[in-house]
Amino acid sequence: MDRSLTLELVRVTEAAAIAAARWMGRGKKNEADDAATTAMRAMFDTVPMDGVVVIGEGELDEAPMLYIGEPLGLRGPGHPKVDVAVDPLEGTNIVAKGLWNAITVVAIADRGNLLHAPDMYMDKIAVGPEAKGYVHIDRPIEENIRAVAKAKGKDVEDVVVVVLDRPRHEELIARIREVGARIKLIPDGDVAGAISTAFPHTGIDMLVGIGGAPEGVIAAVALKCMGGDMMGRLKPQNETELRRLREMGIDNPDRVLYLDDLVRGDDAIFAATGVTDGELLRGVRFTGSRAITHSVVMRAKTGTVRFVDAEHRLGQKPSLVIKDFVPHGTEKEA
């Protein structure tokens, strides 16, 4: 892959974030998601790659754009052939309520190197580079917490674990508290939670629990770029989902998926832009006719991580990507 794709992908996530941020706190999660998806899809048409969506908004009959199998990019001669995983707005409810840690996300890898994870649950454990090799999804949570504490040179009481706030995690939460670690419960957004384990300034040491499988693959790309680690186990809920696993060549649903199963090869690129404020990224700021964005982009082959601050003059953005609002809430082109 050409290294210039790193900044091209940031342009994609920036456009989606600006579009979604217009809906922050309005209580309309679907509108926020639609805005992000439309902006992201339009910007992809400018990217010099031959991409195909392997993780997206759903199957062809479920999503009008960014559907699984959709071709993306300029797709000209010599453009790199890549798998594309997108989450145009991770945290639709977060944006609707004006909460923390909503992001827009794109991840790519050479064609055939991303696990085509079906839309089902996945049990996950994620850590940053300091704790790589110290944890395993099959070990008790108590053992994993102590191992992370040892790896990072801190007391168990100072370990912070991210868990999705769901009834299915009640026992897990109780055990984490019993061993003495601290918990950050999140309403949504376990991609952001997993990535945050790789950045010391977030204060997050580990993510555990059951979330979406597509989000697990996207997070795995970021952790591969950062030198972190992630393991997952798909959790099919019915015969239809079991059949999807068999079609993927996974006959044993209890099989552990390691980082190199989720993201094969030695190269991948991950980009994300903050929509609302979070531990990792600041949200979009609107200042008159301008928008300020904060993004992160990283590449596995080089290990380079860039934080990108950008100022956008909204009146000069393509009307298909950035739209403004009149006071009564109807849209007009910028």
C-alpha cells in the first residue's frame, strides 16, 4: 500500500465526523449515522485505491451505501487493491445524547487480509503494547488483570478496565471489582475503548467483554499498528449465525481468533476522527464558518502514529460532503 493513503483516509474520517457532529445532542441517532455514512461514501470517491467493503453498514439489501462488497475508491490502473472496514459513526446513541467517545473510523489492509467478520457478537480482550503476550482470552479475568498490572508496573488497584455497560456483563463486572481493579463502563463504542488501551494518556489498560464482531476487526487493525494485542471468539446466537461461520471456514465456534487471524499480513492502515470528546480524541468544534477536527492515523508496516489537527472552511467543502443547517433544522448546502 502507498503511504499516501494514510492522509487520504484521514480526509474520509474528517468529512464523516463533521457531518455527524452537526447532529450532536439532537436526539436523532439515525440522522447522525446517515449524515456520516453519506459524507464518508462521497469522500471515498476521491481516494486513489481499488477497495472493496468487507465490513460496513450491512449486506447489499440492508444498506444503500458502504454495504459489504461495494467497490470504493478511484480504482484506476496501479491503485492498491485493499479490503476496507468502515464504521461511519461508532456511537450513534452517543452523538444523539451528546456523550463521550463517538468517532468515525476507517481501516484498510491488502486484499484478502481482513477477517470478513459477520454481524454477530464477539467476546474480546484487548491490551496495549506493554501488556502484549501477558493476557489470554481463556484465562480468568482475575489472572489477566494481575498480569496487566505486572506488565505495566502498577498495582492491581490502579488497573482500569473498559467494559460495555450491558446486563450480560454483570458477573464480569462483579469479578473485576472483587479483584480490586477499576472499571470504566461505556454505553457504546468499544472500538474507541480497545484502541485507548494502546495510549498511556487515556489511562485505560484493558478492554474485555462481548461486543460486535465487525468492531473487533476494526479495533484489531489499530492495535496491530500500535503493537498491542487482541483476541476474540465469535458468539453465534442462532443457526443462521452458525451457518455464516461455516461459510467463513470456521467449523469450531469456540476457536480463538488471534490478532493475526483478524488482520493478516504485515501492513494495514487505521484512521479515526473524534465526533464528540473522548480520552483519545477531541470532538469536532464549530467556530463560525469553520470546523476543527482531531484525528489519529497509523500504519502497521512502519509503526508510525500521527495525530492530525485540521481546520476546515466549511463554505469551501463539496456540497455532497459538508452541509449546513438553517435555524429551524432543515438542511441547506454549504
